[in-house]
Amino acid sequence: MSHDLGRRAALDAPRARCYVGLVAKKSFTVECPACRAKLTLDPELRAVIAHEPPPPTRTVEDLGAALDKLRSRSAQIEERFRQGVEAEGKKGKLLDRKFQEGLKKAKDSPDPPKRPFDYE
């Protein structure tokens, strides 16, 4: 039994240590390398206890360029909407033409279409 306790203590020992010795008792702050957010960690709880979002990043250097970008995006959206409206308008005609073609094929075909139970 004492042998098991010694092994258990050896397994628990690495958890209580970090690279520089014993784990700090106070919380500490680290910066996320991916998103640059600041995380406050509690070593005793082994959890994040506070989060500070990263500072916003600018994607455009000046307002004129941002406005031009918004205008071009708005124009693209308007064009896609117009194309969608045209496609919907043509959809009825397309379906009608397909129906007429199917009806024409059915009239030209000498044998009647197969019923579902004929396939068995």
C-alpha cells in the first residue's frame, strides 16, 4: 500500500511544478499569441478567471478607402440581387417549357409510362 502512495505522490509532483519551480500562488496574466487577447489565469483553480479582448485592428488605413470599399461591396450586393430577381422571373418560363417538352415526349411515345409496381 505504501508503494502505491509513493507512486501517486510521484505522479502528482509534476502537476505542482512549472518550468521555474513551484507554481505561483497569485493569478497571472498572459497574452494569447494567436489573437493577442489578455488572459488572467488562476494557478490554484487551473482556469481562466478573466479575459480582456484584443485591441481592434484596422483593416483600412484611411476613411476614404473604407468608404470606397463599402460602396463597391454595396454595388456587388445590388448586382447579385438583380441577377437573382431576373433568375426568379425566368424560372416560371423555364419550368413551363420543361413541362411542355415532357408532355410532347409523352404524346410521341407509343407505350404508356411504367407504373411503380411494374419495376418489381
